[in-house]
Amino acid sequence: EEKKSLNFIEQIIEDDLANGLSNDKLRFRFPPEPNGYLHIGHAASICLNFGLGLKYNAPVNLRFDDTNPAKEEQEYVDAIQQDVQWLGFQWDKVLYSSDYFQQLFDWAVELIKEGKAYVDDQTSEEMAKQKGTPTEVGTNSPFRDRSVEENLDLFMRMKNGEFDEGTHVLRAKIDMEHVNMHMRDPIMYRVLKKHHHRTGNDWCIYPMYDWTHGESDYLEQISHSICTLEFKSHRDLYDWYVDQVYDTSLLRPKQREFARRNLSYTVMSKRKLLQLVEEGVVNGWDDPRMPTISGLRRRGYTPSAIRTFSDTAGISKRDNVTDVALLEHCIKDDLNKTAPRVMAVLDPVKVVITNYPEDKEEFLDANYNDYAEGFGSRPVPFSREIYIEKEDFREQANKKFFRLKLDKEVRLKNAYIIKANSCVKDENGEVTEIHCTYDEDSLSGSGSEASKRKVKGTLHWVSVKHAEKAEVRVYDRLFTDEAPDGHKDKDFKEFINPDSLNVINAFVEPSLKDAKELDRFQFQRLGYFCVDKDTTESNLVFNRTVPLRDSWAK
Ligand code: ATP
Ligand code: MG
Ligand code: MG
């Protein structure tokens, strides 16, 4: 295995270790908010944090960042756990920010007592006006110099539900003239009279993200709290909050930032993904067109392809967009090595082999992979009538057409050489049936002279009388634009591709009848396909994961 150079986060850790941090103090966390399903962007963070855990043999917590009861649900908590495990990672502990509500409250009371926090009775509009701008200092709230006693009384009454939403907040008393806007007396608590999915109605004040995150990291003794770039400007505040409670005998967590993963031809914000689900643009969070982990899983992606993608795309200090073709390349590369190869016809036309006996059938032994060991084989039935793809036949064509044409031969994969003699057409001139003859001695693998005859084309096929019907869902990109949410004057939904789902009635070889949900195959010459969860006893459903053609330019 080639030796990889360190990414910049690993370099920070190596420097800390070199400066005396002991390896057994390393601890990481992945902190999703349970307000939606995980997507391929989260996978970057998961692979980074859990990857560090594996590399340094350090624990990684799964911490649900559940401080906003309005948007959070148990359904999301469950789905997130399933997705992290499916990706192949194991956390040390499952924890919730809401576990720390009481501790956070007690600390807030301490801050009030130290004169470092106050209750503000203004509306959010009034507070916003006083905030100033990056070039203009803010002005102090008229409530900033309330006495400790009054603040304690008001904060208790906030907690006890005496005030309506939006009427009172608790703010940290830092500096309204600070160059960093986040330091201008940020809000620590707001009143929210909402049911919380874990703490029920115990609380009607909820802590803000900044107040919660650093303190949670500190409580869990996370050594490196890795988040995305938009939090870089929050780092001063993160440090200020931690320093208010920091006991020097313990570890002081450190926030470091990397660029979000963006992917071309999709959107990643959970708010926008939720919109697609709620407005019925897609059929749920796990619709195979969604960039969610559950959507990719249903589409046929493997955990290892997603991990390889995350590693290959790497992490960066600057915002950037990763080409979706790289993701597609990673799954193709994986399935090329792992998926059994079978035959299916998506756009069928009938071939009649006129010199093959009508009542005869043969079960031909066909390898699942001709180029690798260990895949085994299965019997594939052959008979007088078969289906091939419509586009694999032309009455006449030039020399470069290596498929079936009149008076020429092709080999049928795993079977015989056939020659087209004539065809039947309907009133529109469409070919409905092709009449061929076969070379009886040319069976693949039989060792005969005729079996070794070189003919240019090889076609996939299925026997008409043995074929299984299947519904095949062929997907295209969900958006027609590379950056659907990158337009100032247009909503991302204006770029939805109206033809992102194409349902085809196909014929597949009978060995696929017993395929199970998530089983993955190469349909020879067509692409990679996976069994969908909508499959029933009487209706086989496949999703096309990716076509064979690779558009990734290395
Ligand atoms: P969204 O805007 O989609 O709601 P979020 O950052 O609010 O994203 P969280 O559930 O809070 O979503 O994210 C959990 C963790 O995953 C955070 O550490 C966050 O920084 C990280 N993360 C989220 N989106 C991405 C992304 N696109 N690329 C890399 N990391 C991400
Ligand atoms: Mg969010
Ligand atoms: Mg977040």
C-alpha cells in the first residue's frame, strides 16, 4: 500500500503530539443534528473523524446535537445511527447535547453570578440593530447592566415558563465593540415552548449552538473538535465559552475547521433536501436520486465505495466542489471487482433461431465473471427464441458496426454464433422479429474448432420462454445544473431535471428471480444494477446504479 501524506488535520494532531499531548488523550466526535438524513457531505466528516479514531486508536463519540426541538425527531436519530454503522464505523458512545441541559443551565447561572451574562428583554430586531457591522462597533443593550439578582430572578422565570417566546434571552456579556461580531454579546438561551424528542416538556429554554457545542466537547473531553469552515469565525466564542468553565487539570478542546464537501449536480443542505421530500419531487429521503447515504445505499452504492470517495476527494482548507463523476467512478471501480455479471435486456426485440428445434432447451454453464476467480457460475437457459437489445441489430450498417446485421455473424455470450438472414417489420417499418440461424458446433467453451471461430461482436441475450420480467429504474441526475443552489436570482428547484427517472420493463435471466434487496449485479454491456426494496414476489425491481461508461477523467 502506498504511503499517504498527512492531511492538514492529521498534521495538527501530529504537532500536538510532538508538543506533549499524550496519545491516550485523543478523542473525537461526529456531531449531527437529528433534523434530517445524513448525506454524502456528512460522509466526509464521518470518514474524517472515525478515520482519525482508527488511525490513532482513539475513541469517537456519536453526539446528537439536539438543541433545536422544533426540527428534531427520533426517526432521524435512528436513521443516522444506521447510516454510520452501514458505512462501517463504530462509535465509542452515543451521546446527546440534551444530556447536558442541566449542566449547561448550572454553568449559565454561574456566569450570571460572575457578571458575565444578562437577561435582555428586547426583541430580536432591536438587538440586531445594536449589533453593528464588521466595520462599525455595536452599542450596548439598555439591559446590559442589570444587577446579578435581577438577572438570576429573570433567568429562573424564563426557565419556569413565565415568559413568551421571543420576549427574553440570556446573553453573554463579552464586548459589543469586538472585531469579531460573534463576540458581541451572543445569545446563550432563548425561550422555546416546544416538546423535545428526548427531554419532553422539561425545558422551555434551550441553549444556542455555540454555548452548547464547546461545553459538550469539554464535558466529553474531545481533544480535536473538527467542524466545517463556516464555524471558523465562531472559534473565538468557542474558546471564550470553554474558558469560562475550564479546569486546568482537564483537557481544553480545540476547534479546527475544514471545507464542506460540495458535490456537483446536487444540493446538500438538509433544509433543501427536506423540501424535495416534502414537496414530492423525490420519493423520500432514500430515493436513489438523493445524495443521502440512504439514497446512495438504495441506489446500489457500497460502503467501501463511499469511503474510497471520501479519501480520494480528501479534505481541504478552502471551499470547493467535487465532481460527481468521481463518486460514480468509485462505485464503478468497486462493482467492477465485486459484482457478478449477468444478462438482462432492457429494450428487447425477438430473435428466432430457425434451425434450432422448437421443443428444445439447453442450460448452458455461464461464469459470473470470466476475468476473475471465485465467482462461480450458473446455468443460463437457451432456446429457439431469445431477446436481444433493439439497438444491437441493423439491417445494414458499415464495417464499424460489430453487432448483428443481415448476412453477418455475431456470438451470443456464453452460447452460439448466429447469423441474421431476414427480419419482420411492422407497418411503421420497425423491426419486430429477426430470423437467424445458428452454428450448432460453435458453443462457447465446448473446445470445438467452431467454438474458437473469431467473430467480431458478442451480444447479451435472454431466452424468451425463460426470461423473468423486471422493472428497471434508470436514473439521471436530479438537477440539470452543475451548481443548482449557486444562482443568486434563481431557486435551486428551477434546475430539477424532469427526466431524472425512467422506468423500463425489461427481461432478465431467470437466475435473478431469487435476488434479494441490495444484491448488486453487472448487467453485461449495460451497467451496474441493484435490487430495490420495492421488489415483491411477483415484481422484481432493479435500480441502475451507474452505466458502464466512465466519465471521470483522472
Ligand atoms: P446542513 O446545512 O446540511 O443542515 P449541518 O452542518 O447543519 O448541515 P449537521 O448535522 O450539523 O449538519 O452536521 C454534522 C457534522 O457534519 C458537522 O460537524 C458538520 O460540520 C458536518 N457536515 C455537514 N455537512 C457537511 C458537508 N457538506 N461536508 C463536510 N462536513 C459536513
Ligand atoms: Mg443544519
Ligand atoms: Mg449543524
